[in-house]
Amino acid sequence: MSQELTALAEAGAAAVVAAMATDVWQRTRDGVLRLFGRAGPGLRAAAEARLDDDAALVGAATAPDEVRRALLVPWTQELAVLLRQDEAGRRALAELVAEVRAQLPGERRTPACEQTNTAHDSGTVIAVQHGDLHT
């Protein structure tokens, strides 16, 4: 998969999990279901069940951002698979991401995932987040 599609899948996952348990969740959910519906009713039904289960987890959590962070990777993978099957869905996902980001409060617009790497003395840091490192 191209880096562009990978980045889009990551942005889509970040938008989806950021919207869970917020005022923009229903519109986000509907948009994601439209995307999965393009690939067939079976995928749409599976996505619907997963979205509802994951949103319920976020809503019931005492630390919802931790749950959101845990959901980033699986949703990135789900969206990446979808984009590999239907590259025409790129535009629809990009539009959904932009729409969700515009509607979320400022603190929710960025992915709920951080990484800090620090090298000391003569150390070297080689780090990868949401990807692979081949040497």
C-alpha cells in the first residue's frame, strides 16, 4: 500500500476514534458505514457492530483516551484493508476526516497517540509508530 493510503487510513482511524463518545459520533459513524457499505453489505454489518462496540467501550471507560489510543491501530488496519479493496474510497474517507476534524473541539482534532523518544549521551533513537522498520 502506498504511503499516501497508509497516511489516509491512519488519519481516518484517528478521526473515528476521536469522535467516539462525542457530539459528532453519529455523523462520523454514518460516514464510516457508507464507506464500508461500498464494499458490500457483509462488511458494512461487521463494521457497524465493531463501531458500536468500540464506541460503547469509549463511552463507559473511566479513561476514554486510553481506550481511544488502543483502538487506533485496529481501526487503521480496518481502513487500510478497505482502501486496498476500494481505492476509490480515498476521496470519501478524506472528506470524512476533514468533516470530523472541523466539528471536533480543538483538543480532540489531533490523534490521541503520542510518542516520545529520547537518546542520551551518544545514544541513537530509531523509532516507528504505526508502521514497520526494515534495516
